[in-house]
Amino acid sequence: MSKKLCIETVGCQMNVLDSELVVGSLRRQGYSLTTEPTEADVILFNTCSVRQHAEDKVYSALGRLREHKRRHPHKVIGVLGCMAQKDQELIRQRAPHVDIVCGTGQLARLPELIAAVKRDGSFQLAVSLDRHEASRPEVERSFESYDPLRDPTVRPSPFQAYVRIMIGCDKFCTYCIVPSVRGPEQSRHPEHIAAEVRQLADEGCKEITFLGQTVNSWKHDFGDGRRWRLADLLLHIHDTPGIERIKFLTNFPRDMSDDLLDAVRDLPKVCPYLHVPAQSGCNEVLKRMKRLYTVEFYRDMLARCRERIPGVAISSDFIVGFCGESEASFARTCELVRTAGFKNSYIFKYSPRPGTKADELFADDVPEEVKKRRNNDLLAIQNAVSLADHRRYIGRTVEVLVEGRSKTSLKHPDEDVPQLTGRTVTDHIVVFPGPDRWAGRTVRVAIEEATAFTLFGTVVEEPNGSGAGPRRVSLPTV
Ligand code: SAH
Ligand code: SF4
Ligand code: F3S
């Protein structure tokens, strides 16, 4: 009888990729996937610590499984990822029915940890980050031994894939837990990245997204005088046959160098879309956040992006209610969002994280009610900007890489002509009618309607038979 695995994933793209790799390795051990925790032999939670809310959700899900585990003691429950890294033994204290706590640096060991629990029921804790050994070759090997284990059948989409080009973060923004749960910044070797991209392309993948907490800080020193940065890496992998689109996430504003912007402009497969979180529009707040730039610098950076890359779309993240954020500080953030022309912004209420500098040094002095109001107000401003941005596309024709059925059509499997969804090179979501077989193809869609989040239209050029869509032909001009 086949063994069943249920995995729930929260958090960022890194976690989505980690879960894909975990599922891939367990499938090779004979596991099949189920979405129903009570049907599974192994129940895993791949967790996030970036805000308290993300942790609370996992602890309550674990609480709901306590009785189930009492009745079925042979079932294995594991907590993986960032919260495992941060809370370690504490998880076992709060949820004694957890069998495995496996941090972000040890996920490759999961099959072995599960086997150990099955053997004698012993609790397994694996949380080493190899922190002090990051420069040793065997650590690079352990990083490498894991990522290439891809399995196209477990990716959310067979023609889109994340590729990790670095791990960790050295920036230590004062509010952020990521550097302590993901360890020091370490760039992956360009040849290993290139090999993985080739492998993905051979498997039919058309779009790759390079991942890194500060992806534009990627660098590699060959030791012979050659020093590569992200622009060089993009050029190096650009001509991989089969790859049509290349994206990268998340950019740190200070490292948005001109050579990178020129690479985005000049390399036709690299999408003119940049996610560059600003976090705040107030210099005092940015200083307390230790973001290492001013609003003026950020605005100049935006202007450089727009000047060098015609038609570029830019998105951002903001934290509202950070320690000491006055009404005047918040007004400056509103002003930035009103005028910066972001395609969209992700807005978060500040959540103090034990172990961070901000939690140690500053009082969490903005009341929850005020955080909520600022969140809503900023969201309303961004939505108006997003609507204006989306409406500019009405009457234009855009290229869309089709991802599959839209959320609404997924609920109606018998529809004759379903609504499909996909994205433009600028990361705009487009919904239009078309047959399921177009998934993975590139189509040209005339845009007729727009909301703040979605463009709607009709296909004007059907995909060719090979499934290899045309290269980018027309960039929307602003
Ligand atoms: N490495 C990326 C993303 C880090 S986490 C970057 O540097 O931008 C994703 C987002 O979560 C951050 O951009 C920030 O807006 C938000 N975030 C991080 N820590 C937070 C905290 N303590 N409270 C609220 N939001 C937070
Ligand atoms: Fe966190 Fe800052 Fe690193 Fe992003 S750059 S992961 S916000 S510490
Ligand atoms: Fe969360 Fe870890 Fe990502 S804390 S945001 S899952 S790196």
C-alpha cells in the first residue's frame, strides 16, 4: 500500500521551493500526496516566522492534530522551515505530539529523520545552519546535493520553476527574522545554477524565477580575477534553449546597479518586472529599520529603473506601524505610494519578532487599531494607483504565458470554454476565455477591461502548434 504525505506550506517563494524539493525526495521513497491531513501517514508543516500571525496559524493547526496523533501514534508529524529554525525545542514543549523539528538547513535529511521516527518513535531535532562553516566546500556540496533533485510532476506548474541562486541574508534589517532563520548570505556557483536551468528546460520548463532574499546582491568570485554579479549570471544562462522568460526576486534597493538594469533592458528573455521593497517612505523610519537608504535614494533608483528599462513594472513591500512611526511618518509613506506608480504593493502590519534588533531596542508603540487603519489607508491608496496602472493596458495587446484555469473556472470543471489565467512579462495577471490545452503556451491578448488586480481580454493570436510561444515582441509603453 502506498504511503501518504500531506504538506502544508506557508511563507515566501523560498518555502514553496523547499516544499517542492521535500515532496520530490519523499516521492522517490514511495510517498503519494494527499491534501487531507487525517489520511496521511506523514504530516508536514513548512513554516514561516516573518510575522506572529504565520506562526499562530501553524500552532493552531498542530493543536487540531493532537487528538488524531493520540489515536494514531504511528503517524509522523513534522515541523519544517523557518519556525522550526527559530523555535527549535520550544515547538516540542508547545506541541509534544510533534515527532520532527527540521530547520531550513537540514531539509535534505528529512527522509532519514522520518525513517528514524518510524524505527523507534524517537523525537528528531535537526536545526544546524552550518553557520560557521559557510565557506567550506562540503557545505556548498550539501547545498548543491539538494536543489538539483527536481521533480516536474510536483511543481505547481510544469512550465514554471523557482531556482535558488542564494541562501540566507546578511542585511539584518532591524525588524526581520529572516537572517537568523535562513543563516548567512551565500551565493550559489553559477555553473550549478546553469546546470539546473538546463535541466529544468529539458523537462519542459519555460519560465524560471531566480530566488534570493536579496537576489540582486548575488555574486561569485572565480578566484582568477573574474567577479560576476547578477547581470553576468543572467547573460550566462540567457540563451538556454527552451527557456522563454527569466525573472528574479527580491531586490534590495541599494544593490539595484545600472549594469543589472541594462541587462534587464538588453536581454529579451529577462522580464521587465522588478520587485524592490521600499518598506517605508520616511527617512527616520528607514534609519530605525536599518534599510541603508533614504527615500530620496529610493526615488532616484526608481527613476533610473524607468529611464533605463522602457515599460518596466515595479512592485514593493511596506511595513506600517513600525516602532516610532508617527502620523507624519506614515503620511510620507502614503505620499511615496501615491506618486511612485507601483504596479502593486504588499502591505504588512509590523509584528515584533523576538531575537531581532527592533524588538530589543524599540518599543512596539503603535497600537494595533492604528496599524490596522494605516494598513487599510495605504492599501486604498495603492489600489487606486494599481487601477490606474492596469487601466493603461486597455486597448493594448499583450503577450501572456498561460498558467491554466482561472480560480473561478477551477470551480466549474464542466465549462465548455473556461476562463484561463496567465501573466504578462510585466507580471500583470490576465484572464481570458480559451481551451485548457493552451496551458504553458504564449498567446496574444487584447485587453478590454481592468480592475486593480486583473486585466481581462480576448485572444487575438492563438499559440502555434509547438507550444513554444513567440519571444517578447511589443513592450507596453507608458
Ligand atoms: N528579503 C525580502 C523579503 C523579506 S520578508 C526583502 O528584503 O524585501 C517579506 C516582507 O515581509 C518584507 O519585505 C517586509 O515588508 C515584511 N516583513 C518582514 N519582517 C516583518 C515584520 N517583523 N513585521 C511585518 N512585516 C515584516
Ligand atoms: Fe529581511 Fe532585510 Fe534581509 Fe529582506 S533584506 S530578508 S527584509 S533582513
Ligand atoms: Fe517566512 Fe522564512 Fe520566507 S520566515 S518569509 S518563509 S524565509
